[in-house]
Amino acid sequence: MTRAVLSLGSNLGDPAAQLAEAVHALGAVVVAASAVWSTPPWGPVAQDDFLNRTVVVDDPDRDARGWLDVCRRLETAAARERPVRWGPRTLDVDVIAVWADGVPVTSDDPELVLPHPRAAERAFVLLPWLEIEPDAVLPGHGAVAGLVAALDTGGLRKVTDG
């Protein structure tokens, strides 16, 4: 069995619809999906706020690379636009962490670093994850609740329920 945490974000087009469609497209593998959160952009590019969700998924037939493939398919289906690194985008889906039979998967493959190398710094990933899994642990970093407590979450606000 493989379980994964995915982070979804959008700030171009109709972000709420794109997030909803991505979660819908994941279908029966969705174990839990957070509310939609409005979050300030992260990085050096001036742009509109993002809408973000964190989703926990489970599929016994999918490995870590399979989750990356799923993320890429979701982005393609949303006609992903991302002209600038850390810039605006129609849909961005990241694999945050993966477990195989309960054991955290690690990877240093440049296409799929696991756990996600910047997840511990990103309130827009961790706060929605904490909402759906209060006891969550980011492998190699510790309890998500403790990580969230150390971050500035002042710019995040819940837009909808999960």
C-alpha cells in the first residue's frame, strides 16, 4: 500500500474550480482533502494570492513515481501555465511525502525529492495538512503541528470547508 500527501495550488484562471476538479479527478484514492485556503504567494514574484489544498491519497498499486505521474497528469489536464519559477500558475501539484507499507519513502532523484525539500517551510502545505491529519508527521522533520507552530501563518485564511 502506498499513501501520499499532495499539495495543490492555483492562482490563474478559476483557481477554486481547478482545485475542485483536481480533487474530483483523483477519485476514489482520496482519503482526505483539506478545505480551500487562501495564501499569499511564496517567492520573489509579485502575483495574486493562491488557493491551496492538501490531499491525502492511498493506492496499493502506485509507487512514489506513480504519484508524480498523477500530479503531472492533473497539471496537464488543467492546461498548466507556469511561465516563471515560483510565479503564477493554473495548477501546481506537488508530492510532499510518500509511505510504502507505513514506511516513509525517501528519494534524492532531482525529479522527485522526498520528502519535498521545502515542505517544512511552507505553511500553505502544512496548515491544510494539519487540518485533515492532526497527528501528521513530515518524515525527517517531525510533527506537522510543531512545524506549523514555528511558521508565520498570519496570511493564510480558510475559504471553504473540506
